[in-house]
Amino acid sequence: MPAGTLYRGREGMWSWVAHRVTGVLIFFFLFVHVLDTALVRVSPEAYDDVVATYKTPIVNVMEYGLVAAILFHALNGLRVIAVDFWSKGPRYQKQMLWTVVGVWVVLMLGAFYPVLQHTLRTLFGS
């Protein structure tokens, strides 16, 4: 690492990167969602075709990824608020990040079957 660089690959940098990446992914989802919803006014048949593609296993896995992005972004956002507005926040930011990651993993494990049940039933039967 060159001397004088601000980030050295520690937890703070990776949480910053993950927060920005998840924010961009959520933005693009919202953009596509607005476009496909607006499609119903242009051509209801085209809208039905688009909605049919959303019922495929690949898109269902992408939905699980969307849940992961939204959940991490929200939890990390609460951590950022705590770091910024709590006087002891900067001192405990590393512990708070690992708490966020732990809560995120537990919640994502809990969301696995509810989100992916359609795909799991399609691939492996009821």
C-alpha cells in the first residue's frame, strides 16, 4: 500500500464500498421497476410478457440478491447514523459493522426459503 493513502482495505473501506454498491443496485432496480410498470400503459401484452419472465428461477435468485442488497444497505445505514450521531460511535464502528454483518447473515438465512420457495419447488418438486 502506498504511504499516505486514506484506506488500507480494512472493515471501514469495505463497508463504504458495499454501501455504495448496494445503493447503486437498489437504484437500478427501482429504475427498471418504474419502466416495467409504465409498460402497462403502452402495451398490456408486453407488460404480461415481462411479468412472465419475472417468474423464472434466475429472476427469483436475483430477487434474493435484491433482498440482500436492501437489507445490508438498511442495516449499514443505521450503523452509519450511529457513527455520525452517537458520541461513542467512531470508537465502536468496527464492532457495530460486525454486528450488522451478523444480523444480516441471520436475516438472510431466514429469508432463504420464503423468497426462493418458488424456485426450489420448480427445480426440486413440491
